[in-house]
Amino acid sequence: MRRFSLFPALAFALVGAGPGLAQSRAERADLECIMVSFYMASDEDPGTQEAGLIGSFYFLGKLQAANPRRDLEAELTREMARVKPGDFAAIGERCLGELEARGKALEIMGANMEAKER
């Protein structure tokens, strides 16, 4: 009898957790990109610094737009403890891919808008 009385609460918790878990994975990926971007922004090479700043603003904006009340400092601190420096290259490639895709989409949008003006 006791087992059945807990079932509705457990089912509700599991159903409610599904989208939250997916969202937290996406947010974790963005936090990783911010970490790599910060690292790049502190590089001595001006091109790497610029790419790091662009990435920082892009991924910070995504996270802030999703939840303006979030504690980014606490979230980044947790991620810094979890991510190993050896993971940075793979994370950087993933983040670069997203930035390049967004850049390409903006180029296409700009070309489309320019064509409409003619």
C-alpha cells in the first residue's frame, strides 16, 4: 500500500525532471564554452583574444537570456571544478562549430536583407 501512495509523487518528479535535465545539459555545454572563451581571451595572440571575447559575449548572452536571474559565477565555479584542462580542445572545437554556424546564418541573413533592398 505504501508503495502505491508514493508512485504519483515519484512519477510527477520524473516527468518534471525530463526537460530540466535536457536544458541543464545544454546550459552546461554553454558554460563550458564560456570557460574556453575566457581562457582564449587571456591569450597573448590578439586574434585568439578577439575570438575569446566574441565567444564569451555570445555564450554569456545565451545563458543570460535563458535565465536573467541565474548566478553565473556559481555555475562557472562548479563547471571549472568539473572540466579538465585536457577537455578544452574538444570543447573548443564544439563551441567554434556553433559560432561558425551562427556567423554563417548571419551572413545569409545579411545577404537576404541586402537583396530585398534592391
